[in-house]
Amino acid sequence: MRFLNSRKIAWGICIVGCLAAVISLLFLPDLIPMHFSNGVADDFSGKIQIFLFPVLKVFIAWLTGREKVKYVLTHSKAFWSDVQYNWMINGVLGFVLFTEFWVIYMALR
């Protein structure tokens, strides 16, 4: 159970996102959708920008692993425990990973 509550999941999500970006780069068209309105792509960008998602995930994982940020969020009036803090960060990273997969799926569709 310690693995589920550790920072290893956050970094694992980052690694999966980086691998997905590298592998999908080989198959993506030159323009990929980056913004959607009512389920329809309405803005496109170059396929190299698929790496914005892994960069964002690594930045979030690195920033939230810092002790000062963690201290502020776990010792505020809400008093989040370390487990709750890690699950919150994993949820944010999971959402960004889902968004990355959605963009890849829509680009290959």
C-alpha cells in the first residue's frame, strides 16, 4: 500500500506520458488538434507540440515535490495529509495524461 501513496506514481505517470509522446510522434500528422469546441477541433498546431504535455507533467511533479510547496499545502487550515496530497497530485497528473491521450487519439482519427 505504500507504493500507492508514494511519489512513484506521479513520476510513473510522467514517464508514461513521455513515452506516449515519443512513440506517437512517429505516427502523428504534421498538424494536430490542440483546442476543441463542442467535440470538434477548432485549433491546430505542429506535432512537436505534443511534448508540451510531458513537460507540463514533469514540471508539476517536480514543483509539487518541493518541501516548501508541500508544507504550505499540508499545513494550512485544511490540514491535508501526505496521502491526500499525493493523491491530489496524481489526479492532476492523470488528468493531463488523459488530455494528452485524447489529443493523440483525435489527431490519429
